[in-house]
Amino acid sequence: MKIGILGAGQLARMLAISAHQLGIDTVCVDPNYECSARDVTKVHHADFFDLHEIEKCFSGVDCVTYETENLPIEAIHSVSKKFKLHPDIDILSIFQDRLSEKNFLNSLNIPTVDYLDVNSWHDIEYAINKFSFPFLIKTRRNGYDGKGQAMIHNTEEARAAWQQLSGKPLIIEKFVNFDFEISIISARNDKGETSFYPLVLNQHKNGILFLSQAPYFNEKLETLAKEYASVILRKLNYVGVMTIEFFCHHESLLANEIAPRVHNSGHWTIEGAETSQFENHLRAIIGWPLGSTKAKCLSAMFNLIGKKQIVSDLLNIPGAHYHWYNKKPLDGRKLGHLTLCTSNRNEMEMNIEKAIKLIRY
Amino acid sequence: MKIGILGAGQLARMLAISAHQLGIDTVCVDPNYECSARDVTKVHHADFFDLHEIEKCFSGVDCVTYETENLPIEAIHSVSKKFKLHPDIDILSIFQDRLSEKNFLNSLNIPTVDYLDVNSWHDIEYAINKFSFPFLIKTRRNGYDGKGQAMIHNTEEARAAWQQLSGKPLIIEKFVNFDFEISIISARNDKGETSFYPLVLNQHKNGILFLSQAPYFNEKLETLAKEYASVILRKLNYVGVMTIEFFCHHESLLANEIAPRVHNSGHWTIEGAETSQFENHLRAIIGWPLGSTKAKCLSAMFNLIGKKQIVSDLLNIPGAHYHWYNKKPLDGRKLGHLTLCTSNRNEMEMNIEKAIKLIRY
């Protein structure tokens, strides 16, 4: 069994590690030379448009998946004609574009923030009249970790953002002062078997995920999140792991982003769930039965961002599991993560405090 | 951080996978060309006596460990002069030889079966008089999975075994019709921090481990096993994971074999314990704090021997985790393992029955 992965960052790395356990061979294609996955599996450096090279790299694979939705869709269209792609090309196409994503969600009656397609300065003026300040201008594609977006508090800022971002397809989103953010990770295989991990509570710092805690217990929100996820999975005949990030606002959920892939807010599943999101993504795209998505304990996952860590200090925290991606330290770059596991709520709070003191940012 | 591993079989493979999670680089040396670890880490093909080549392969490693005690001790002596070896050369030397192992255990008042050093036919005649039939003749070194040993029921069989095995250093062990076999896996780092996994109940078929179940609950035996393990670890200033196999006979323990390494009866710890034996071995030899060795649930680990499996059938068993080592199928060869996890005793019994029906031997 052999799987091709488009992209070779840390998500590909963790997919490959999980694949090794299952005896599944993996091969990644990435245009970048320094890739986190390079020391755990084969990584070929090729442009995503170089179909000839990609065909060579992926020779003999049973199917192809991706670790990022930020892929050139025309190129991947060609790949999907040669290889079985999971999740499929239409799914990738919808979720790599904030506008088509939101249009899709609204067509399914899944609430989102109000938004506007932006093609001209006129559209921004319209937004200024329609939405009160502040609102957000975002690039429709290739945004991640808070990149490619600006919060707009007045007309001057709107003008500056327009100068900086115009030329790229843009979207304006109404700002919602939400109470907190959660995500739900689900898996579905080609037999329609579907599983949901428990809700995850996510906290960000400077636009980057900082802390994910699971399970986040809220029956009402969990039921709602599963309902929305189910509708999407069925509608798209989805195969693989899918993540939805929600804003929680006045006890209701607004779908913010959908990732057609394994997700940072699911790294806790490696130790904290009966089957990790990585293994379940592989099982799903191969057509194997899914593993249980139940939590084994309480988990808290910290991203390790920008700096090297003093590992022995971190591992002194009870129930700590350290993951390092072998990337060059750089401000704002996700270099690894730390997962804390325990079944005791008080112990978890104490351990989170310890971790916050010890993690170097 | 970089670690050299002597040997590149499935134990090295699982060490390397665990190392990948921790961002630790690994490199293996093995004289064999077909190695299970080859598709998860760098494997250099070199003779263990080729110190020059080994030095090149292990260039830049922080320390060296091994996945088997069946190593040429003179060669490894040279390696240990160039690199920090964990567990150290004296430990390897004791435990790779059934006679020195048993002498060592007896010097610490840890019970074993009665045994005799065999250097001549005369020694065998002495054993025939001293021990009643049956007894076992074993090679002192390089035995595994029931290889290099014979059960002797009469003088004729003794003569045949002598003809076949003489020339190699031998040991005779009194046959004990033990009630069952258990093992204890422990970890110790260079700060003397020591941890024990719960007891494991082991069942063999044709001399090969077939099923390991953990935790095996027996307070008296657990206390005794930990006591024996502690004495050994302290005496040897042991660094790494160590496994002791015990025969249980009339509520007492006879130490059978000691493995100075991660062990087949500890594979369940990947999903079933808070930290796997592989991660704890790495943490120990690096000098990091050990992770918790507590069981998260009930586990049953089946070796997958000789034949390819129908994976989707196996993964239909609730709580099943499949591991495949990418080795060529061959009669009696360990090709992978299946771990079943659940917290419910009845469910475990049912799932074990399912697995026994589905696993192809």
C-alpha cells in the first residue's frame, strides 16, 4: 500500500509517521527544499504544475491526498485525472477559497458571519455602509495563521488594505466579537462510515493557534457541530478527515473555516484519542474501517512556536508528550507541539500553568 | 539529537518511528540487506566488525543503542569505546549469554530454573543423573523465538542434540512445568529515575510469542517482579528499557530471560500505556525524564506471524490497532502485530476470540 501526499510540512510528517506504523509507504511532493517530512519519508522537490515529474514521483501509489488546501487548483486538477484524489478535487476547490466555502455553507443553511465578495473599491465602500467598523478584509486564497488578512477600523485602514491586497481576490467578513472558538474533526470513508472526535476548544495568539483543549464538553454545541459536519460530509460524499472551525457566539455556532484535511487542533488525538486523526485519515482514504475517535483522557495541546525548547523541562510536566518537526526556528513558525494528558481536571489546570511558564515563545 | 541503532529489524523500526515523533534523528547499522527499518530511517549495511564503516555511519550520533543482544561482543566492545553505548557493554555481555545471565541472577538471589554449564558429553551425563527427564539443552548465545534449543526426553535425544549443537557453548536447564509466563518491562535513566510497566501475561505457540495481555493483575507477583527488576537495574546502573521474562510456578517467579532492550511483550504500550516502551527507551538513553508507564486500558497484543493479513477484517474488531513491519512473509517470521484496546473485560474476551478467528497463521 502506497500513498502520495501533496505537501511535505509537519502534517505530511505526522501522516507519514502514522503510515509507517501501518506499514503503508508514503511519498511527498513539495516545491520547497526544506520540508519537515523529509527525514521521515521520501520527499520529491517538484513544482505542483510539473505533472510529468509528479507522475514519476507518485508512480505506484494507491491514492493521493494533501496536507494543505493551498494548492494551485488547475495543477491539482491534472493530478486528479491521473490519480485517485482524497478528498476529491471539487472538495479542494470549494474549501481553498473563502468565498466559495461560505457560499457552499450558506447553501446548506450552515450559519457563517456575514460576508461580501470584493472586486473593487466600490465593494469596500458598500461594506463600510453595510457593516459597521471593524470588519475584516481577507484574501480569498492562501491565507493561514492570520496571514493575508487585515482588521479594518476606519476608512484609512480600508484604503491601506485595498492598496496592499487588491489584485488578489478578496472577501470582506463582518467582525463578530465571538465568545470562543471550537473545532470539530470528523472522518468518513468511502463506505459512508462516519466518526466525530469530541469538540476542541481553541485559543489563538497573534493569529496562530496557541492552545487546543479536548474534549470540550458542551452537549448542545456538540450536537449542533456534528449535525453541520454530517450535512457537509454527506453532501460532498467526503472521504478523509475534515475539520470545521466554529466561532461560538451567544450559544450558537458560526462556521469560520473548513480544512479538508488533518488539522492542528487535532494533534492531541495522537495520545489523547483511541485513534489519531492521522491514522483515521489514512484508514479513510485507503477504505479501511475507521478507528474509534473517543477521547482516552483530557488533553491540552500547545503549539511550540518560533523557538527551540528545553525538552527535559517540558517532559518534567506529568503526562507531557513532546513532538518536534525538525524545522528551522523562525519567528511565528510552528516548530513542534506539546500535548498534556491526564484524567484529572485540577491536575490539567496545574499542568497547563506549568507549561505556559516553561514554553519559550 | 541523533541516535545510532545496532540492528534494523522491527524493534529498530518502532524505535525510529518513536524517534521521529520526538524530532530525534536515527541511523541503523545492520549486516542484512532486507531490514524492516529501512523504509522509516537510514539503514547502513555494514558488518558489525567493520568499525571503520560503523564509525562513518554513526558520525555525529549522541549515543548508540541496540535492538538485539545477539551481537558479536568483541566488535561491540570496539564500538563502545568510540560511542556512548546504552545499555552499556557489560550489560550486553551478561545478557547475551544464558549462562552468565543465570549466574548473574543467582548472585543477586533472584531465582531461576536449575541449570548446568555444558562443555562435554560428560556434563550431559551428569545432567541426566541430576535432573530427571525432560530437560532442555540450549545454545548459550543467539537463541530467539525457540531457536537453538531442544527438549530432551531420553538419552537418545540427548545424544542427537549433542551431535547437532556441540561446538557451540551450551547450557542445560531443568524443565519446569510452569503455570504461566509473565514479563515486566522497566525503564531507567542516568539520573536513576526508574519506572515499571504493569505485568504482561504471555502465551507462546511453537516457541514464538503469540499473545501478550496487559495489565496482568496480581499484586503479589507484581511486587516481586518489581523488586527483582529494581535490584538488577540498580546493580548494573542500567540506562534504557529492560525486560525480564518470568516463569510463574506455584505462586513464585523464576527469571527466565532478560532482554536489555525493548521487547515484543511491550508492543501493547504503543496504544495501551501513557508512554510507549520505545519512547521511554529513547527518553532514558537521551537523559530526558521518563514518561508515565501507566496502562490506559486493557490491551491484548497478537503477533502476526508468517502470513499477510486481511487488514480491513482485523480493523473491524473494535479497538484494534494494526502494525505492519514491511518484511517478506515467511513461515514463523514476525511480520506485524495487532493490539486490541478496551476498558471492558468482557468486551476484551469477545474481541480476543474474534481476533483468533481472523488472524491468518
